[in-house]
Amino acid sequence: MTLTDVLALFESEQDDRGIKNWDALGAKTAGLKSYGIGLTRLRKLGKQIGRNRELAQALWKTDIYDAKVLSLLIDDPVLITREQAEKQVEQLAGGMLTHVFASCDATLAKTSFVRELADSWVQSADPVRRDCGYGLLYEISKFTGKKALDEDYFHNYILWISEQIGSEAEPVRMSMGTALMGIGKRSPALNQAALKVARDIGPIEFTSSSGACEPFDVAKHLTSDWLRKKLGG
């Protein structure tokens, strides 16, 4: 598909309700337009297109939110550079694109430099970078086999999160909680350590574009029957 093809498809599939919700965000949209197309549909489209570096770059240059999301989904992790990542993180519409950019099976997490990027960004003075850094840490927590990191790496982050989360803004706290949840699913020892911190923190309050949401209870996720069975508890 070409950029023209994608924009024509967006035009035919635009969702009035989604557009209304997008417009209601006001300044939070950072001036981007949207066809109101949901992430599930964009993911399906991304899988149909496959990796397409040229199209990804063309989509990213638009002022359309849906196009930028699709760009992140179809970019080629082999060709993404650290320079590109540092440039794109400055263009995430005030954080509106961080979820697709850095977590939820993000393409960026499949790059060869993801660990170095995560370690750098969680220490950044920029809250958007910190948000993304913890999103990448969550993705790293899912690595298995030769890509898996040792437990000391994750134990250090459990300690770091426990020390820093109280001073962070809501979006970063949510990403920290998600990273803590991912780490706590790796092994019995990490589960015990992460669970202690999760209970100390308590459920994390957050809001979405539609208003207040149920607090994110990390401890609940770390004590599920499914996880206990997986970890042999």
C-alpha cells in the first residue's frame, strides 16, 4: 500500500464517534487530526501491510494521529536507529502516542538497542522519555531465551521503582506500575519482591480520555491464580 492508499482507506473507515472523542481532547491532541479509527483496527491493518519502512516514514510525516500509530506498527526494527528513536520521542503528541511507541508489543522494543534505550530514558529529566523508558522495561520483562536478562537487572529496577514512584506524575506512575507487573511475572523471587513494592504503593489512580478509571492494582495482577500456577505457587 502507498500513503495515498492508506489515507483513502482511513477516509472510508472513519468513525464519527471516535472523531468526536478525539476532538473532545482539545489541546491534548497537539494539533493532530484523527479519523477516529480504533487501535484494534489499526493493528489488523498493520499486520496486513507487514513491515514497510518507506510507508512508515511517510505516515509519520503526516499530521494524522491514526497514520502515526500505523507508522509505529509497521516500521522495521532492524532499520530503526537510536537517532530516530530520540527524534520520535520528541514528537509523541505530548504523550498521546507513548503506548504504541514504547509498550504493548512495540516495534521499538524489538530493536537491538532497546535495553540501552530503556536504561537511559528512565533516568531522563523528560517525563515523556521516562514514561517510554518504563514501557520498554515492561517489554524487556517479557524476553525469554537468549534475549532474557538476569534477575539482578530486574531486582535493581524493583528497588528503583519503589524509590521513585512517589514523586512521579500519573502517566509515568502507570508505566512504572506496568513494568513492575511485568517483572513480577518472571519468577517466584521477582514476584515476591515486586509484590511487596506493589502492596506498599497500593492501587495507582489514573484517568483516561474518557475520565477517571478503576485504579491499577498491580498486586492483584501479581497474585492471580493463573500466575501462581505458572510460577509453581
